Amino acid sequence: MNDRVAWHTALRRDTHASEKNWWVVFVLSVALGVFGGDRFYLGSFGLGLLKLATCGGFFLWWLADLVLLFINQIHDADGDLVQRPF
């Protein structure tokens, strides 16, 4: 029974919309993405520090985050989806 409850809770968590603003994430990702600014805003401090230390994963991680943002697959630290406004 606990596995069923855990699965249902995880499923519901994946469908929640984030409180974070997509446009703010976009601007931070373009302007400060190589320094982890977008990940800090989303609450993922560990990933933000890792991006900061590696210059956005040698710019590859920075580019991947931009793609994830445009295909509406970027999540905040709580696992909630940042909703694209268009």
C-alpha cells in the first residue's frame, strides 16, 4: 500500500506548476546561466554552485538548460514544472 501512495504522490508532484516566473528564469539563464544564476533562482543551490565552478559545464550545460526551458522541461528545487507562458 505504501508503494501505491508514494507513486501517486510522485505523480501528483510532477504535474504541479512552479511559482517561479518563466521569463525571470529565461533572462537569468541567458545573462547569468554560465554562472548558475538560473539554478540559484530555481532553488537548486548545489547545481548552481556546480554550474558556477564549471562555467556552465563548459557552456554545454548552459545551452542544455536553455533548450530544456524552451521545451518546457525545467523544474524548480521542489520538482514543480516552470510553466512556459506561450
